[in-house]
Amino acid sequence: MSASPPEKSPALVYGLEDRVPLVPAILVSFQQVSAMVVGTITPALILAGILKISPADTAYLVSMALLASAVGTFVQ
């Protein structure tokens, strides 16, 4: 066994210790946030529709879902 560093797999764009450039990192972060928002808002809207709650309560439910998601993201 040699002490040379392991080669990158041809399928990987960035290795474990590589640093992603700023522009791709920003674009991927926007993608992550939009996926998180859609995945958080959709169940709240479905639940509000099933329960037939008022628009004000629906807005509150969506706001609390987003707040819980933000807290979970921060803790992570």
C-alpha cells in the first residue's frame, strides 16, 4: 500500500475536502431552500383544505410550519 492520496472518482464533481466555488454554492442553496419551502408548505395547505379552516388560520398554520422548519434547520 502506498501513502499517496486516493484518486477522485470520475463521477464525483467535488471531493470530501474540496471547497465549492461561491456561485454554485449560492445556486445550490437556493435550490435547497425552495425544496424545503415546498415540502413544508404543501402538507400544511393540504391539511388546511381537509379541515376546511379559515384563510387566516391557514396562513398561521403555514407560518408555524415554516418557523418549525427554520428552527430545525438552525439546530441541525
